Amino acid sequence: MASLPHSSGCRIRVNDAGRAGEWRVILLWTALFFLFASLASWSLLFPVARERAGAWLARRWRLFAGRAAQAGRGVAVRVEDSGRAARATGAHAFDGLLHHRMVLAMALALLLLPPILILGLRRHVVLEGFGSEDLSESSSMIAQLLRGERLVPPSPPPPEVFTNAEVRRIKPEIVSADRRWERVDPELQQRVLAIFEVMSRRYGYRMVLVEGYRSPGRQAELMRGGRATRAGAWQSCHQYGLAVDIAPLRDGRLQWDMGDAWTRRAYHLYGELAQQAGLEWGGNWRGLKDYVHVEMAAECRRARQARRERQARDG
């Protein structure tokens, strides 16, 4: 009989240790849920950063896979042993999670609620210096135009629009720019023309193509002259026909002055519609703002990568 209290105490300590282990598992999984929710929100709110991170992870994975393949077959045995141990640990952890499923469900709901609210309300964010606009109808117009018949580029404005004294003083680089729609990627062409239609029909702005395709030589020249770009040859999406520069036209003159309310509204509407059409707008860039510029960013990155791969193959 003297051994019974000692045995009961062992059981109590064992149970306490088990509960402590379960709570450690719960805390671990809660932290993992929080990390996952944060990453999911970040990737949804910042698609460009998501694509860059994905490309970086893909490169790291290929590097890791190559090194793992060279490690030898002996690793397989150790992996097998580790797998059995991990399965046993995982089964124990799963039992603990199942036991506290209500607590975990509440924690998950609390973690997911903020990003859901942010995503639900994000369309009502007002750009700096940009009056509140109801863009929901514009979004549906963009979608309808892209689903309909192919859009045809409008007639260009008179040549002097791009060569007058004001242009030569403020934006001399556009005098010799290529404005041929046929040299722009067909998909990008349709998205931009849909934006033109909405800007004209709904908001009363006439938008014109300032520059489309840009040769590598012209790109290098612009960079050397410190005009309009910091990108060298083959670094700009213009070289692949995947970027265009667009400006609003008023009273026969291209408008650039972001201090002017009419012009500022035109560019912000243009940028918002570009994003609705799946394009990246230069006005959102952190460094040099390029309000006239839109591009198909993901396609451009793939085109640059394909070019680098061709160069590597060709030596």
C-alpha cells in the first residue's frame, strides 16, 4: 500500500507533462497559422512582389534539387528512418490538435478575419490626390470589352502633337518615338484599347499612344542621356513589345503636369483601370514614378528570362 501514493503522483506528473506538451503543440500551430495568414495576405495585396518571390524560390529550389541529387543514395536510408520518426511524432501532435480543435478553430478565425476584411475593403482605397470614384462600372466595362470583338486602334492625332515646341522643350525624347500599334504585343494592345474606351466613354478623356516598341539602341541612348529611363538595353519591357507609354490629350496638347487637377485625375484613372486590366502601372513604382507607363510585368520577366537562356545556349 505504501507504493500507491508514489504511483499516483507519477501519473499526475505524467498527465501534467502531457497537457503541457499538447499546449506547446497548440502554440506552435497557432504561430504557424499566423505566419501562413500573413504570407497569404501579403501575396494577395502585393502581386508583383509575390511573382518576384515565386521566381526567387523557383531558382533556389532548382539549386537545392541539383545539390540533393549529387548527395548520393545513402541519404535515402536516413530519410526513411527520419520519416518513421516524423510520422510517429505527427500522429501524437494530430491527436493533441484534435482534442483542442475548438480552440484552434477560434484562433484560426481570429487570424483570418483581418486579411479578409482588408481584401474586402481594398477597392475603396482612395489614391493620394485622387477624388473618390466609383470604379465598379468601369471594371465591368473593361471585362466586357476584353470579352467582345477585337478592338481597333483609334486614328492617331496630328503629327505636330508630338513635335511642337512644348514637347521639344519638356519631352524631347518622344519626338522620334515609335507609335506603331502593330509592334505592340496583341494582348497588351487589346487591354490598352479597352482602357482607352472606358476613359473616353465614362470619364471624357482622350488618351493617345506616346511610345510603344523601343529598340535596344534607343533604350541605351535614353539611359545614357538620363532621359525618361534608368533601364539599359533589353532591360525595359518596351524592347519586347510588352510596355506602352500613354498620355491624355487636351486642346490638341499632351498633358504631363501632375500639379494640374485635370491631368492628375486622368493619370490616376488610367492607372486604376490599368490594374483592373491586369497591367502594372509606372505610377505605383517606389522609385522613379512613370505615370505614362503600363506593362505586362509577368510576361516581360518571362521574355527577359527566355532571352538570357538563349544567350547562355548560344554562348
